[in-house]
Amino acid sequence: MTMEWRLFANLAETAGEKRVEVDIEPGATFGDAVDALLAEHPELHDEVFDEDGDLHDHVRVLLNDSDPFVTREGFDTVIEEEDTLALFPPVSGGKVQ
């Protein structure tokens, strides 16, 4: 099945595109989808994972607009074709007065 990743901010800049389609097998996990994304865009690896292989603290992943590490089983979460996937750094800014 084909899944689409939405990439934001510097992650989209690094990949050179805001949306990336990846092919994964039916019954695949969120971790499989991350692996497929990094296989398609290996330049994202160091921006997503630290040297220990853990997600960087500054990177957020969403599965259907929620954090799968909080609401589901993290990388082991089985995904469906209609699910939405997103990867982004936290957004901050604005004017302090």
C-alpha cells in the first residue's frame, strides 16, 4: 500500500519536498513507515534520529494527528492505508512583549 508522509519546516527542506509517498506492505507498522521514508530520503536520518537510534527530542511524529508514542504503541502501531503520517520539528516563535 502507498502511504504519504507530510514533512514540515527544515525536514521538508532537507528532503526537498513537503509530501513523500512510500510503499509498505499491508499490516505494516509505524516503524516500517518511518524506515520506508528514510530509505527514500536517507538524508533525513540524522535529523530524525540521534546517534543512539532514538528519535531526537526536537522531532515530533504524528499518526492521524496524534503522537503514536503517547496514544498508541509507538513504532509497533499497525497502520492502515487511510492513516495520515506527519513529521515535524516543534514550531515556536512569535513576539514576546
